[in-house]
Amino acid sequence: PATTHARGGGLRFTPVPPQTGDVFTVPGGYDSAVVVRWGDPVLPGAPAFDFDNQSGDAQAKQFGYNCDYVTLFPMGRDRALLWVNHEYTNEALMFRGYSAPAATEEQIKIGMAAHGGSVVEIERARGTGRWKLVTTGRRRYNRRITAQTPMRFTGPAAGHDLLKTAADPEGRNPLGMLNNCAGGTTPWGTVLTAEENFDQYFVNGDRADPNVARYAIPTNVPSNNRRFDRVDERFDLAKHPNEANRFGWIVEIDPFDPDGAPIKRTALGRFKHEAATTSVRRDGRLEAYMGDDSRFEYVYKFVSKERYRHGDDRHNRTLLDEGTLYVARFTGDSPKEEIDGSGRLPEDGGFDGSGEWIPLVSGNTSHVPGMTAEQVLVFTRVAADKVGATKMDRPEDVERNPVTGGVFVALTNNSNRTPAQADEANPRAANKSGHILEIVEGRGTAFAWSIPLVCGDPNDPATYFAGFDKTKVSPISCPDNVAFDRDGNLWIGTDGNSLGHNDGLFVMPLRGRERGYVRQFLSVPVGAETCGPLVTEDQRSVFVAVQHPGEVDGATPDNPASRWPDGDQPRPSVVVVWHGQGKKIGS
Ligand code: FEO
Ligand code: CA
Ligand code: CA
Ligand code: CA
């Protein structure tokens, strides 16, 4: 049963110490192996990876770069489809002598093909937690999605003028997805993948358009721009101003339909999306929680109009096209003078309070004065600005605790927050290490919230580990991608550790005597962040994506900062970790 070990978290492993080496470390008794790396052949006809002989055509058939969100779709006991996001590319590490202004067309094509996502078949040897890429046989579901894959828009903004371009006068058929960061898995077995920092792929946005500014889209040609416009002019907004409106969405992909067009679901709004964590409410409606990962951005929620019907996937696949999109307002319950930006706990002993989901749009009805429903969906940030939503410290991944139902939001960091801007939901000025906030839904649009974890060096008084003894916990910084195991332990991947160590994967029990006892489970090599993570349903394997190993200022292929995983050029990879004796993860 799911709750057997919930009281103490069931965690007995010895934490790995913080480290700064070019290694992937796991606790004693555990093993790890790379499942799939950048460049591994995944489609028929793909050549073997050859760092010094790359091409766009090859990359479109090989595993992409910078793996991020990871999810699994079982195909029986020992086979599964693995979905992986490919968030972005780091050309300076991919090509010798790379310079953005002088990029070759082939380099640009490789970059475009290395974005998107992959579906790959994996298998395991019975009785172990180790999974491997299937490299022989038909592999009929293997798929690469890239910056050029034909897609569809659905929902209230599909076909609207704001989404029309010369190449797509109907405004319904966008090409490709970009910067897919976190994600979610629906109850009907599809992936929701979140387009995050899509602004960076465009050039020449309209300086006079406030919507361009609100999404930080370049109004010139930045010297570090990848120059996709040189291969495909739709990325030049002076020529195709609406093209940028076609990115920044939640994209749904059915891994078992390799020919199906991915769907950009406009009802979920457009921002720098992180995650889309779905669950079915008690009343049968589907909820999707989402973050917008920039400093001072918002937390959102979509609630479907219709109810989920168990087993009726045809119906369920329409749920994300009609409903209400909300943005969160967090109100603290302690006096403002006690929230001074120092991170010191207020006198009531907790950063906590109440909140409200503020409706922005329901179907074709806008709730925002001066904006139509379609404008709210395409310029969601602008709409949220108008209704008094709470500006957060970079809302990243959101996950629901399967044991208690609480919804956990990772707030990565926000070094720009001033003491005067501190509020109880974002209580630290110059927040370098981030925090985690729990939402407990209440009646209607009301909720309660609290902060169980304020990250950092536990010796720093401005940290909080749910009241647990701070002499015992692992230092943790910049929570990013989060996941739950079936026992309700929160697994936290970090990105951008500000304490001088490599990033890693941590676990935090949320109930019982060990609530707040944060322990580091693994650490990743130099320059990498820890993405995924995924603890499998049987709790025998944990998957993490090691994103951007070797991404250190000034590193190049001739002067690499990391040689992980092969002792050669660094390659972003998905790794599986298991207990050598087949024990439960965390044992
Ligand atoms: Fe791509 Fe918000 O991290
Ligand atoms: Ca991420
Ligand atoms: Ca309080
Ligand atoms: Ca991140």
C-alpha cells in the first residue's frame, strides 16, 4: 500500500556529500547507468554519433540535446516508452570554433533538430532497476520532435488573427516547439510539454509593441542569437510578427501515435511555461497547475469545464480545450513588518497564509477588463498583471503529493527581489537559493498555503527545513524540477546551485518525524543541472536527465569543463539509478 512507509518517509540511504567533481555520484549500494545520450541513433537510418561530423539530417534522427522533463509509459512489465524534452542547445559546446554571428547553415540546422523531444523504447533485464535503450528491432514508436515538426493549435485561440502568418493563414498549424523545459503526464497517457524561454529564438521584434517587451522578445539581433532566421525566415519578426505568438504554449503529445501532430493547447495560456501537472478533482474536473519561470512571474491553474470520464479517452482528450484559466494571489497572515526580507520566520512560526485563484478567461469569455478572451490567452502575462496576481521568485515545476493532495511549487530563486518587495510567499530578499511552497486547495477558488522549505546552507539562519534539525540535513539550493514517489516523499532536482557545489537530486519527507529531513541522493557532473526526475511507479528505478554537463563560462570543445559521460566531449544524457540488490529507491 502506498502509505506503508509514509510516516518516516522510508528513507535509509546515506546521503552523498556535496561535490564539485566531474562525476555522477550515488549513495552506497546504488548503481547508475546512462540510458540514452545526445546523438544516440533513435530513428531508422540514423548514423552513429560523430562529434566532428555532425549534420542536421543526422541530428533529426538522433537523440536531441539538453534533456529535461522525463516521463515513462509502460508497455508491459519490462518495456516502456521514455519521453524526454530537449530544452535548448549550447552550440559553443557542440561545435569546435563556434561563433554565433558566424554560424554555418548546417550548425543552425543541427541546433533546430536538436530541440524538441524524443520518444524512445527502453527495456530492462527482469528483476533489476536498470533500464536500457532498445537498439534493435522495429521500435515503431520511436520519434523525434524538432523545431520544424508540424503541429496543431486547438482551444479558444486556435485560428485567431494573432496566430496567423503568411505560411499559415488559418492560424492553426504551427511548426515545431522550442525550449521545452518541464512537463506533465495526463491521466489518459499523453505528455504535456512546456515551452519556456521561446523569446531567445527570434530577432527584430517590434520595439513599439508592449506585448513583445512583456515577453522579453529581442527587438534587434543579439550577438548570441542562434539565427534560426537565416535558415527559416519565420524567426525574423520584422517579416513575420505573429510567429512569436505561436510559441510559449503547453504542447500535448501522444507517445503511442508516432504520426499524430502534437497539439498546442491554447486554453492553457501563453507564457514561459513550466510544467503542467494534471490531476482529477473530487468533482471530476481536470486541474492543470503551471508556473511561469521568470523573476516576478506567476503561478497559474487551468480547470476543465467538463468532467473526466474514466476509460473514455476520446472525451478526456477534449478536456484541455475548454475551461477556466486562473492566476494565483498569495496573502500572508503575519504582520508586514515581520516580513523584512531577511528570511527570519515571523512570530507565528511560519511563512503561510491564504490565497485566491483569480479567473482570467473561461472558454471564449474574458474576465479581464479591456482584453478579449483570445488576447488573454495569447498575452497571458499582460492579463495577469491587471488582476493583482502575486509576483513570485521564478515558479518552476509544480507537483501534487499523491498521499496528501497538497500541491508543491518549486520557486528556484530571485536575486532581484528587494527587502521592500519581500512578502510572506517570497520572504527573502536577494533570494539566491529559492524555496518550496505548498498549496492546499480549499472551497471554490480559495486555498491555504505554507512554505515547508527555504533552501540554502543550513548554517544560514535564513533557511528553514520544516522545523527539522538543521545539523542533519544536506545543503540544497535552487529547487527546479520536482517529483513525488508513491510514499509522498518530495524529490527535488536543482539547477544553479549558489553554494558552490554541483547540482543534484534531493529527497524530503513531508510527514512524520522526518518531515523536513532533506538528504542528497545523487549529484551530477560539473556544469550540469538535474532534470527529470522520475521515481518509477514500482519504486525500483529513478531517472534523471543530466542537462548541460560542462556548461561553464569559457568552456569549448577544445577546452571542455566536463568529459562526462564518456571521457570525451560532454553529452547531455538520461541516467537511471537503482539499488544493487533491487531494493526500493531510498532504502
Ligand atoms: Fe528551463 Fe525554468 O528551467
Ligand atoms: Ca528545468
Ligand atoms: Ca505566518
Ligand atoms: Ca531551470
